[in-house]
Amino acid sequence: MKKIISIANQKGGVGKTTTTVNLCTALAATRKKTLLIDFDPQGNSSTSLGFDSKKRYPSVYELLTDQLPLKTLCRQTLIPNLSIVTASNDLAGFEIEFSQTKNRDSVLKRRLHELNYDYIIIDCPPALGLLTINALVASQSVIIPLQCEYFALEGLSQLLQTVRLVQQYYNKSLKVQGIVLTMYDGRNALNKAVVHDVRQTMGSLVYQTVIPRNVKLSEAPSHGKPALIYDMKSAGAQAYIRLAAEIIRQERTHTS
């Protein structure tokens, strides 16, 4: 049975796309057949996997508007076991176009027909709008990247409230699968304090793996590659390998 996971945080610049792309790559490396759905109009996940703006058509927009079936939009990346449904600028008009549509919150869910994937990972936009709601309604769980900074917990509370509303009205089975602490600098006392506070507040929901600030993570997208391919030995790439292993163990525990 496939697992559908949204990677979401309404705050930008928290490592959401970096987490999505490198987690998908790490899962694919363990021979898990993985599909990344780029649900952000900026298309950063698509760029990070070598699909620039000219190569993104047709995109997930054609899926949402029922112009093309999902199976025809799944493109194989250069990474074995990893496919992608790209995003295009057309996606930016989704909220306006579908604002009067009946059941507009479950458009994506209705389009995700049975596919032979172990994981479908959705990269959400940095906003709590209709696109993110659609992703959460279609998902079984959500993973939240959380930057190690002062306002981290404040933003987290807003997202958790949105998750609770989705659970209440649209998707009772949605769960917060985990929180990933990102952009950590062990030399920074504030970063250490944030890690401590988040673990104290959220407990076992916080993954043990912490993603460090790492220049290779920042450089990799400009080369159209995940950090795991760009420089697998880098601290950032190794952290995402550990995170993928932690998530796979988590899945085994819950299904055993």
C-alpha cells in the first residue's frame, strides 16, 4: 500500500523543498519506488531535479484540471526509482479558478488514482491556502520541516491548527508523522535553545535526525541535482540519509 505524505510549512525558507527532494532521493536509494508531486507554483522541487521552467509542461496543473491522467504526468528523473510530477506557473491561478468549485478542497485526492508507488511525497507551497489544504486532504500524514530559529514554535502552532481543521472536516485519518529540525548550527546558542524547546513541547513527534546548515544543500539545486547526488558525503546529504532511515523504521513500527 502506498503512503502519501505532505511536506508542509506555511513559512518560507525553512528547508521544505530541500527536505522533500533529498528525502525522496534517499527513499529511492533504498529501492522504495517514490513519486514527488511538486505542488508549489514556484516549481523549486522540479528545478532541483533538473526540470527548468521550459521542461515543466505538462504539469500538475493539467492533473488538477482533469486534462491529463496522473500516470501520463509521472516523469522518470535521473535517479532510479524516483519520478516527479512537475509544477508550472499555471498552478498559481488554482485558488481563483477553483474558488467556486464544489468539493474544491479534495480536487487532488480525486485525481490520485491507484499507482504502483511505495511513497508519494507532496511538496506544498509556503502558504496555508487551497493548494496546501488539497495536499493535506489527499495525504495520510504530514511531515513538518522546522527551522531552528526564534519564531519556529509560533509558526508551528498555526500549521498544527490547520491540520486539526483538516482532520475535523475533511480527512480524519490525517496524522502529523513528524517534525524535522532544519538549518541547525551547533555553534549558535539560540539554535540549541530552539531544539531543546521544540523537543520539550512536541516530544516524540520530533525526529532525532537534525539537518545542519550546509553549503552543499544550498548549492545543489543550481546544478539541478539533489544534495545526495551533488555531494553524497556532505553533512547535509548524510543527514537526509539518516532521516530517510528513521522514517522507514517509523513506518515498520507502525505497521508491525
